Amino acid sequence: MTHADRTDPGRALPGGAMKQPFGVILAGGQARRMGGGDKALLQLGGQTLLAHVAERLEPQVARLALNANGDPARFGPLDFDIVPDSVAGQSGPLAGVLAGLDWAAALGADHVVTVAADTPFFPCDLVPRLVLAAETEGQPIALARSPEGIHPTFGLWPVALREALRQALADGTRKLRAWAAEQGAAFADFPAQTPDAFFNINTPDDLAAARAHLAPADAATPLAADCFAEPEAQGLASVAEAQARLRASLHPVTGIETVGLAEAAGRILARDVTARRANPPATNSAMDGYAFAHASLSGAPLKLTEGRSAAGAPFAGTVPPGHALRIFTGALLPVGTDTVVMQENTTAEGGHLTLTAAPAPRANTRPTGEDVAEGASVLAATRRLGPREVGLLAAVGVAKVAVRQRLRVGVLSTGDELVAPDTDATPGQTFDANRPMLIGMAAGWGHAVTDLGHVPDDRAALRARLDEASAGLDAILTSGGASVGDEDHVSALLREAGQVAQWRVALKPGKPLLLSQWRRVPVFGLPGNSVSAFTTACLFVHPALSLMAGGAWSEPRGLTLPAGFTLSKRAGRRAFLRARMRADGTVETFRSDSSGMISGLAWADGFVELPEAACEIAPGDPVRYLPFTEFGLSA
Ligand SMILES: Nc1nc2c(c(=O)[nH]1)N[C@H]1C(S)=C(S)[C@@H](COP(=O)(O)OP(=O)(O)OC[C@H]3O[C@@H](n4cnc5c(N)ncnc54)[C@H](O)[C@@H]3O)O[C@H]1N2
Ligand code: MOO
Ligand SMILES: [Mg+2]
């Protein structure tokens, strides 16, 4: 987990107006029924409860902290903050919430979501649902509720309430739920599941039950066992919810290898890299001119020292005070000098140098390490290397880097109607456009792509192809047959296999999205309509594969641009319209939003993203424009 690059308190949640909350794991309590000690440090499935909980919360929040008292060293190295209670006497979870709010307030956050450290299976979409509940019901606080009851340690708390909470604690309030009710709390409902999503570990028997629930086979998959489950049993999941859930359920699956810089572009760094040497390694000249000691300038001409300093051929001697030495760009500054005058500002005559413009001390020099200090961290693990990064690595003397092995991705098309574009097709046949498009996308993202061809609408054939393909692949992308029709065999087969989650996302285009596993290989079942396949690939497949490949889950950065169009949008699905930027800085949209019109993809250079709510857009209104480059597409 890296948090350093995700602590921007200003980042807005994709779905709504609220900034992404900070997260606090509550571990202040005493594990009396476990016989004392820290419950957070109990082992479950090869890691601590704390690691389980942190792994689940981290993707859902802007920054993470652990609320715990006593010696922080017992938790070992953590890459997030530890905040102890600020009020004495361990006043239960309320004091933990207050400590979290104080921590978040100091960092500029508006909200905190708390979770309990002893509850390893809490929902992967906890945070978006709490936010949604608070916003929908217009309440400051939101608490989680499941068939087992209300879970007040799983709540969304506004930083603005922290003084009220401090006062309540001082007045002797100890009950989280009662205080929340007083302030105004909405409830986020989570469906029944086994075990309950908020199953918490209080006794050794509970721990045994949790271990049994974590089937050992599942520990080896790249997916958290229960996180590919449907985000919403009925109705549509929001894009933000679906993304948060997907993110929480995936882990890196690729191995590590060492490559030279010539092969490094396009690869993902597996380890942090530090500079083997400073850049520049020693002070050198930024100009062609003359080097001298600034302190020895007297107004009189400088005496020219015999010799020169050139890049790769430094001057071996010392330049005495009152003297100057000929020097060239990139050459080491000779001993005795600290300043360079460019030759255009001098006249040299009879062994003397006159300065026609006096430079400031140390002018025209590039001091040791001004770019990068020796040992400084240069690039962090998860960084995708491109030519700029490779150049930097070379400059600091790093010739080989540990990178992730490429993620092996297969691309499959399905449908009886599909034929290759070089055949004479009947009007009832469709040229397979999605496969080359998706292959190009995945290859551009740096993955090792296998073309799995095309399978007709035949369940046995599809099963055979998936069986064969899954052996050597880390992920499979299919397109077509993702919807609910009789001929939607991908969806039917995956459902038969039992692992499927048919997600219906409040997204246009791209409502049907299948997420599944075939023999433990994640399968992304994209819709057949080409624009829908492209859009879901950008929004879900791109960040998901990046994470699996050992990279970062990337959030696209958008621009707010004036609309160059008029539009009336109905409430319901979040829309991604094919769009392009005009020379005058406005953004225009494609003439149609039909998801079969693939010409619009080549016409566009990005999306205009419109929220779920209904909206009227007139020319000049600000709209959010997302360039396709933000989805890892170079053109
Ligand atoms: N009753 C309902 N029908 C549909 C719904 C729904 O909710 N209820 N959703 C619609 C939406 S939205 C979409 S998107 C599509 C998704 O379709 P499928 O994923 O099931 O895909 P197919 O039915 O196989 O094909 C749809 C369309 O795309 C063409 N196609 C498929 N593969 C390719 C390819 N490789 N290259 C080019 N074109 C391809 C296919 O020929 C169809 O025209 O479902 C709606 N229906
Ligand atoms: O959601 Mo479908 O993707 O509109 O064509
Ligand atoms: Mg269909």
C-alpha cells in the first residue's frame, strides 16, 4: 500500500459532491474475551486482522490511520499514521472517533469513515454507501446497518462535529450510537450474507469461524473471495461503487524480474529506486565562458590562466584568485573558482579578461546534486516507466531495474454474427471490431496480450476456449453476450460456473458488465456494443489490470471546459459522451450517443462525463472533459 501519493484532501468522490473521506481503523479496545492483547494483531489467513482491514479500507479512502493506544512499535512498520486517543482513560470507540476526527482535521479533510479492527469482511463498498446514505438523507452522520443490526463503529463522521463530540465525552457520553442519533444519522443498508459483512471476532471460536470462511484455496487468487460479488442485488451500482469494489478485490499477481534500461520502457517498477550518484555529480558550468572566484573580482581585468576545462577533460590545476580559466558547458568547475561568465559578456586580450557585465556569485554553474542528491529516492514502485523515467534512471547511474513481469491478458470475442474484416460478409454478419480494439488497448497499457480469437454462441465451445486460455493467463477480456438475452452465452456460462457477478452499472454506455473468475483467472465480460466495450475498458479494465500488473489504480484527471454543445440529460446513469476539444478550448460532443456507432470513437479524443442526476447543458456551461490519454491511451 502506498499512501503518500493519495493524500490529497481536495479529491472529490467520483459519484458526488463530498470529498473522499479519510479512514480510521479503531483498535483502541481491550480484547478481554480473547484473553487480552491486541485483536488487530491476530493472524487470519497468513496476515494480521489489521492487514485485512487496512487492505479493505485503503482503496476506499483518501488516507488511512490506525487509532490505537500504547506502544505503537508493537504494530511493526506500517505505512499509515497511528493516532492515540486524545482524551485520557480509554473512553471506548467515541474517543477513537474523536482522535480520528482531530487527525483528519489537521490534514484538511472534511469526513472520516471508521471501521473496527476486528471485522475483517466488512463491505468493499462501505465508504461510497455511507457517503450516499448521508447525502441522500441529508444527515451529517451515516452508520452501517445489516440484517444483524446497526454497526456504529462503521460510520461516516464529519470533522465539523468534533467539538460537539469532545464536549459530549467531557460530559460523560460513552455510547456512539446514541450520540450519533442525537446529531442526526442516516443508515446505509448492506444485504444479508454469510457470514454477515460485519461479523467481528470476539472469541477464539469467532476466529476459528473466520479462518474456516477464508477457504485456503481462495487465498491464492488475485481476488478477495467475496469482493466480486454483485454490488447491488437489485438496481444499478454507481460507477464509483463498482470501481471501489473492483479495486478492493484485486491484488498484484505478477512476478519480478530485472531488466536493463533498453527494455525498461513500458514496464512497471517493482521496487523503489534511489540515485546511485548525484546529478550533477560535481559542480559544472552551464555556459561556454570563463570560470573564476567571485570574491576575487576587483573591477580590474582578470588574468587568464593557461589551459581549459571541457566536458570530459577537466582542468587539473588550481585557478589562483584574480585569475580566470577558459571553460565550456558541462565542464567541471576547476578548483579555486565558483562562478562562470558567459563568453558573450567578456573581451579577452593580451592574456587578460575584461567582464562587460558582472555575473552574480555562482552564476552559470550547476552545483553538485542540484537536480538529484545521491541516495535520494528517484522513482517509486508501481510507477510505469516511460522514456522520461528511463532517462532519469540513466542520469543517476541506475542501469538495471526490478520490474514486474508483464501481465498476461487474453482477448476473446463472442457471437455467431462475427466474422473477420477480410471476409466477404453477409448483411447479417458483423466484422469483429472489438477484438483488435481491445488487443490494442491492452498492449498499449504494457501487458502481454494473447489473441484468443472468436467463439460462436455455443456454450461448449466457449467453455473449451476459456479452459484452454485460463491456463497461461492472468486475466481474460471478453466482449459480447454480457447482457440478459437468450443468446448472451458468456453471461449464462459464467453464471453456470457459479463465480459470476453480473454487475449492472449506472453507466451509459456500458450498463452490463460481468466480473467473474474462470479457473481462478479474473474474467472481465464487456458488453458487445463497441462503444460500451471501449468505455467499460477505460473505466474498469484499465485501472484493474494496472493494479494486477503491480501498478497503481489510476484515477483519471479531468479538465473543466466550457461546453460547445446543448444537451438535456435524464436522471439515471452516469454518462460518458464521446467528445473532443476544439482549438478555442471548448469541448464538443459526437452527434450521437448510440453505443454501436464506433466512428465516434475515432472522431473523439476524450469523454465528457455527466453525473447520474438530470442536467441541462447550454453552450458555455462548465463540463468535465476526460482526455483518452488519462486512460493510458496514447492516441
Ligand atoms: N433486454 C435488454 N437488452 C439489452 C440490455 C438490457 O439491459 N436489457 N442492455 C443493452 C445494452 S445497454 C448493451 S450495452 C447491450 C450489451 O450487449 P451484449 O454484451 O449482450 O452483447 P451482444 O448481445 O453479444 O452484442 C451487442 C451488439 O454488439 C455487437 N458486437 C458484439 N461483439 C462485437 C464485436 N467483437 N465487434 C463488433 N460488434 C460486436 C453485436 O453484433 C450486437 O450488435 O445489450 C443491450 N440489450
Ligand atoms: O449501456 Mo449500453 O452500453 O448503452 O449500449
Ligand atoms: Mg446481448
